[in-house]
Amino acid sequence: MAVSSTSSGSLKTGVCLSTDRPDNPFTGQVIFETDTGKVYVWAGSTWVNIGDTSGEGVQLPSGTTAERPSSPTAGQMRFNETTGEPEWYSSASSTWVNFRNGPVTDIAYLVIAGGGGAGRYYGGGGGAGGYRASWSTEPSGGGSSSENTFEAFIGTSYTVSVGGGGTGGTGNSMPSTLGTSGSNSVMGSITSLGGGGGGGANPGDAVASGGSGGGASGTGSAGLGTSAQGFSGESVSSSQGGGGGGAGEAGGTDGVGYGGDGVASTITGSSVVRAGGGAGYGGSSGIDGGDGGGGAQSSSGTANTGGGGGADRVGNPSGNGGSGIVIARYSATKTATISAGLTYTTTTVGADKVTVFTAGTGTVSWG
């Protein structure tokens, strides 16, 4: 005998008691198989065993770490055969979490990507690396307000990657090459985009967008910045190169060819400006990059600031972008466990610890 499912508006209810499963089940429908004593729920494409009357409990879907769903949903549960642990998916931190790792700790962060390299021969300056911040009320890049802190589950490992700077363009005549964009920096679900490479004297080449956009060369269009990370590069007239965008202002704000300024942060205990855009050719010499590590003409962006590289016309190299940085600030009662592959330092500032990652890729967990 079966109890039929009922419907009220869009809500379907009812438990089916039967030796046979329904031909047209709806998502979430539960059946109790009277012949086996097992309970199943229809998960949209398959029946999932969620228990039985013999006391065996809930049976979760299982698989290895490599077999995790490619597009998990918030709260999805499974048994991980690789770790031997049940786990659930947290959309807040974009990671799978062991059931036993419930408590969280708040992590303030500054995540800056690598800056873009400058273009060559009337080249544009490189854009600064994307700038994302959650310390105190200090702003993120692109004129955005401070972000929320990162909620880290105790004992869960999170990826950390420090982006490298892009390379400067080459060539002392037309066509020359664009600078390459910087690489992304990552901490868990927080990703900052590499700065866009600056334009070179090659008509028709598109200048790269990024965390902050690269400056244009000649009459080309400058690269665009990314919302809440950085500003766009500068577009200029013929025979000039525009400044790269910075985290705090657009390229060319202080004059033709000048890199955009970066943003200051006190997350390490003292105020430091980072993520300035690189200088473009600009039609004259002596043009500076943006405050915060942006390279002046023929200079590279400063390491671990995400500064863009500075361009020059002929006879001198165009600068590379500066590498990025990842900084985490958290309660001194917590301890960070960091894998091989990352270069870092940890200091104590007041009631907090500050871990500064300056190179590499690896993982970090807190406990």
C-alpha cells in the first residue's frame, strides 16, 4: 500500500510507503521501502539512501577528493573516501569543510596581485595588481569600501598564492610588444587579479585590462580596471604612452604618462602605500610611477607592492611589474600552520599576529 504524495501550490508533501518506487518522483520526495526497511530521498536524478529501521543511520554519497562535484551547492554533504571524513560545502568560504571543523576565526587580509609589465616604444605603463582589503575600515582598490573579513574554519587548509609581476615589452621600433599582465594572488576564496600589461607601438593591439588597467600607447584604448580592485589606465594621443592605473586612482591623473597612485594600509602595524601604476612614455622624460611601488620610466615596479612597470621610448628597457603580496591578520590566540612552497614571516602586533606571504604557492590553516 502506498500513501500518495500531495501538492499545495508549489509545495509537495507526503511519504510513500511501498515496495515499489514511484515512476515520476519529485525532488525531495521520501519513500520507505516496506520490504527492505530502508528510507530513500529523490535527489533530482537518483535515489539516495538516508537510513533504515535497523539503526544503520544516514548513508551519505561518497567519493574521493578528485570526485567532488565540480559545481557544489551550499550545504551539500558527502563522505570523502580520500580523507576518511564526512564533509560539507561552505559557500561562504568556497571550500569543503570536515564535519568536525565547525568553529571559525575571522581573518583580516590584504591581497594584492602582481603588477603588469610596461609596453615598449612609446609604451604605456603597466597597471597595478588588484587590491582587496578587509582590515579595519581601510578601503579596497578602485574606490571601494573595506570588504568583510575572511571566515576560516579551524583546521581547514586554504590555498595561498602570491602573484608574480608581468614582463616589460621589447622592441626599439614599430611594431614593439605589449607588456604582459601580472599573475593573480589568492587567499582562500579571495582572488585579486593581475595588473594589465601596458601598450606597445603596434597599431591594433588591445591593451590588457586587469586588477588595474595598463596604459595605452599612441591612439589605442587603455586597459580597464576591475571593480573593487583598481582603476583603468590612461588613453593618450599619438606618439605618447599613458600611465598605468593604480589601486587608488586612474593612470594619468597627475599628468600625461604618470602612473595612478596606490592605497595605504596599516594592516602590518604601520602605514604602507602599495599597488601604484607604472609610468608611460608620456612624451617627455622624468615621469614617475604612482605612489605605492609604481615604476618610473624604464624602472620595474617594486617587489611585493603589485606596482606596475614603467615604460620608455627607445634605447632603454621597459620595466617589469612588481610581485604581489598576501597579508593575514588574526587573533594572537590562534596559530597558523603553513605548508612548504610559501615564503612568509609572522610577527605579533598588539593582540594580533600578522603573517606576510611574499612568494610562492601553498596552503595555510588556523588552529
